[in-house]
Amino acid sequence: MTTDRGRTQRTWRFGAVLVYGLLGLGLLGLIVFTPFLLAELAPADTDWGKLSDISQAYGAVSVVFSAVALAGVALSLLYQWLYSRVVPSVVHGFGRHPEPRSGDVHEF
């Protein structure tokens, strides 16, 4: 038996996959056709070597941004790992000892 909520979730998920898939295909098409578009729009006397040097400079800057983003992901994973170690101790009574079971010997 399928509930309306289950059907709604599947429909929403299918829609999201469809939208992201079409967006990805559109971006891929844009990347593939950009050189042809630039060749048509650029003037005939364009110095492509100079433009290449400029794009290489932007590439170097993007490496720095990528490194910062990677460091952010690493810090996020570290934070999640630390949080996953702290939460169970808080949930189970931070600093408390378990209740004694029958037969256990405890010193007071």
C-alpha cells in the first residue's frame, strides 16, 4: 500500500533529479560550445596568446580558492568527527558512572 506522503516524496525526488540532471547537461553543453561561440564572437585580430596568459593567471587564483575550500571541507569533517565523539557522552550522562548491577563490588 502506497501512502500519499510516499508518493509525494518520490515525485519530489524525481523532480529534483530531473532538474539537477538538466542543469548539469546544460552546463556541460555550455562548456563544450564555449570555444566555438568565442571564435564566432571574437574579432579577427584577437591576440589569443595574450588571452591565454590572462586565463592562466585566473587559473592560479582558482587554485588558491580551491585549496581554501578543501581546507574548509577538512575542518568540517574534523568538527563532525569530534562532535560524534562528544554527543554520546553527553547523551549517556557526561561524567556519570553506570548504575551498579547485582553482584558488582563497589568501593565508597
